[in-house]
Amino acid sequence: LVVADRYVYTAFARDVVRRCHPAWVRKLYRFAPKPDIAVYLKIPIAVSLERVCGSRPVLEDVEAGMDLGIHPEPLKSYEIFQGNILKEYDRVAREFGMSVIKADASIGDQQKRVRQIITEKLEDYSGKEIGRASCRERV
């Protein structure tokens, strides 16, 4: 089992918002296996901005999309740029059947939902993949 903070879906959303063609981006990352479970923690822009600004004194230009010339004011540019990423993530989530969790819910509620999603997916998991030996079989 592998748990990752980000995966190709991040590139799908960010690269498309940075004006790369969606088909080109998907072809670029075609080597990446499709995960059995993908969870999208969806957070409102206002909450995201509050968390970012609360964790450091200055917004990074790249996270605010300043290089795209969206808006001269970094906070406004952040809202627009991250809003566009959020819209693209919504499309990616639908396209790839990602489970969506409200990331402005309590941490406990988010954790319960993630555990529920994983438990449901692993209900019939035997520890064996077709064509591959499990770790127990190798010992």
C-alpha cells in the first residue's frame, strides 16, 4: 500500500490552469499507474488563503499565479489562480472517480471519512495482486 500526499492529479490540475492542454498533460503522465483510491480534499479558497497566510508571512509568487499576470495584487491573484485550480480539480475528480472530502470539516470528521473510504475499498482485498506474490508468500 502506498499513501501519497500528491499524485499526477495535481499536475493535471495545475498544468492545465497554467495553459497546458489537458490531453498533452495526461499523455505526459501516462506512465503513472491509476491508484485504487484517490481522495480529493476540497477546501474553499478563503480557508486555503487563511491557512497559507497563517503559516508564513509572504505568499509565494508561484502559488499566487503571479507569473501568469492574472492580477497585480498577490492576494487577489491567489484567489483567482487557486479558484481556477479548484475548478480544474473538480473536473479531474469527476473524470477519475476521486472521492471528495470537505477539507474545511473538522480533522476528526475528515479522518473518519478517509478511513471509511479506505475500509470500503479494502473490504475484499486479499493481499495478493494478479501476477505478483504478496510479501507473505516471499518469506
